[in-house]
Amino acid sequence: MSTVFEIRGGRQLSGAITPQGAKNEALQVLCAALLTDEQVTFTNVPDIADVNALLDVLAEMGVKVGRPAPNTVVLQADAIDPDYFATHTFRKRSSQLRGTVMLAGPMLARFRRAYIPQPGGDKIGRRRLDTHILGFERLGVKFEYDTELQMFSLSADRLTGTRLLLEEPSVTGTANMVMAAVMAEGITTIYNAACEPYIQQLCLMLNRMGARISGISSNLLTIEGVAKLSGTDHRLLADMIEVGSFIGLAAMTQSELTIRNVDAHQLGLIPDIFRRLGIELHLQGDDIFIPAQEHYRIQKFIDGSILTVYDHPWPGFTPDLLSIVLVTATQAKGTVLVHQKMFESRLFFVDRLIEMGAQIVLCDPHRAVVIGLDKQVALRGINMVSPDIRAGVALLIAAMSATGKSTIQNIHQIDRGYERIDERLNALGADIRRV
């Protein structure tokens, strides 16, 4: 029998909570440890299913993995087995974890061969590999596709610097190109590169290892290839998705919360978007303080039209928080259009919110109109299933604000991205049981 969350809602929370290290950064920088045979030490690493699955893959391919303290990981890739990628074990693991695609860049840089399986991870719609494969090809990589194994086989005699114009500012695609190019011969430029804080963190880490990357934080990266990289220490940023989730949770449960050590300078539009939903929040140094609010009113655009919140490549609003925005708006005063542009299946969880009593019109797979209840009518507890990481936490927030008992099945999806979320929220006064 699978584990579920039982939530008894309607409780006000109080206290302080610290966000975990950033999941999406972890999946990139841990792969980058393959670029050197020296020791690389990571701190503030989230202890979550996706990260642990990637560490298992690294260990199976020959990387020495140490965990000397909580949320600290030490990697040394001095005895790698490149043939591991052709095994059934790797194919099985990678079918469940999107992050393994970022092993290809460092493997090509160091060993001149790699394998990419069809993507795994969330069931949130199509995720293309074109950006990765076409970019590698421009660097001098040849590829073959095995239809039976559903696996790309990549190889190169040498990697040569080139000019890349990415078709889309893919975060994982940019990370892969950067990690391949740091040890290519000559200079590589990557235009239309993703410039998320996690890409910035990866580039800064690589530069400490001896890489020569300029243009960091812009969408034009210039990389001068080097022959060898060395070890380093790296601390991960706070997970901005957890920060946004906790802001929405505070508003929905009328709670006074302090979110500690949020790396505020890297949050981009996140505080502003939640303020547009009417949520009062205050930046206090590197903390965010949210007072208890009985009501919050969604702003309109200056011309009086209905607010639209949509995702966009950084420095636009991250798609990972649209689920949180949507559920938070259900108890606001006013109306908002949520437009999920980047993935076509992420809004289907709204059926469960409608069943709980929310007023939502699902226009199509990408757009939903939320008419806020203004806390006049509470959501009611129901039984539901978590379809993906972000929708799972959105449903958890809804359940915590609802009257009565809710159950959420398939909580493995939540555990993939959130560290001990039930324990941490219970410490603030929530009532979540893992049964």
C-alpha cells in the first residue's frame, strides 16, 4: 500500500521556516563534478528523492560519494566507468529522472562519449531534447538513436568551440552546452542562453574550478575552453520554489510566517507577483516576513483590466510557481488569469480544486481563470492524487486551508522536490500525517 498524506486543515501556522537548497541547481552542479577527478564539496544540498536518485546514479558509475554532514555531499569522479550508461540499470533509472540528461555534457567534455535516454520526471507535457542534441552536434559530436532502447548514443573525436544560437532558452540545454564547452578547443559563444540564478551558480562554480566563462547572468555566454578543471567548494542557493510556496501557504492559512535565508537578491519577480495577488510581505535583510492577513485583494492592471500571471524565461516569472499562484488566488478577492505557456499538462490538477469548492474556469490546457472566494467560503477537504511535484504542493496548500480532512495520494511526487515537508510544516502548527 502506498504512503499518503492525511491533512486536517483550517489551522493557522506561526513561526519561522528555512527553505531547502535549490533542487534545480543541485541537479546541474552535481553533474558538473564529473568534469574533474578532484574532490568537489557541496553544501545546502536538499535531501530529496530526485537529488538522491542522481547521487545513486553517480555512485553506480564510479563516483565516490560522501555525506559527512546533513545536506553536505562530497563527490570525486576519479574512477568513472563510461560503459555504465549503456546498461539496463542506467536506462531504468534515467527514465524516472529528468536530471540525468545533464550527465551528457560533462561526459562528452571529459570522455568524448555519452548517452541520453528519453526524458523522465514529471508528467507535465512534452520535453524536447533538440536543444541538447543540436548543440552537441555543433560542438563536433555525432549521434545515433537506438529506437529499441530509446537512447541517443553520442561520441566525438574532439570538441571544438563554436557559435551557438539556442532555439529556446532551455535551462538544462544551456547547462549541458556550458559543461561540454568548458573543455572544448577554442571559444564557444551561447546566445539565447538561459540566465536563471541556477545557471549563474553553475557558471560561477565552474570558473572557481578553472573554467573561463564570461557574460554570466546575461543571455550571451562566452566560454574559452581549458584543458583541465580542479576541485572546489560550492554552496547551493535557497530553493526559490519553496520560498514562493511558503508565501502562498501563509496567505491561504492566514498565518504569520518568517521565511529565513531566502537569497533575496536572486528571487527576481517572485515577491512582486505575490504582492500583485494582494499578499503583504516584507524583506528584512535576507528574510521575508509575512503578517497574518484576513483578506488579500488581487490587483488589476493600470487600465483596469484583469490581472494575467504567466510564465516566461528568466528574468520572467518561473513556471514552477504558477500552480502556487493559482491555488493562492482561490481565496483572494478578485479575479486573475493564469497562463501556463511552457507546459501543456500542468493545469489539469484544477479539477481537484474545483471539487474542493474553488471557482476556476479551465479555458484550455494552458489557461485558467480564477475567481477568488475572498475567504467567504472555505475550501472543503477531499481525497486527491498528486500528479507532479508542483501541483502536489499546491494541493497540499489547498488542503491545509480547507475545512475537514483531505488525503493526497502519490506523495512520492511531492517528496521528489520537497525535503521532509510534512515535518517542517507540522513544526509550524500544521496537522499532516504520513500514513
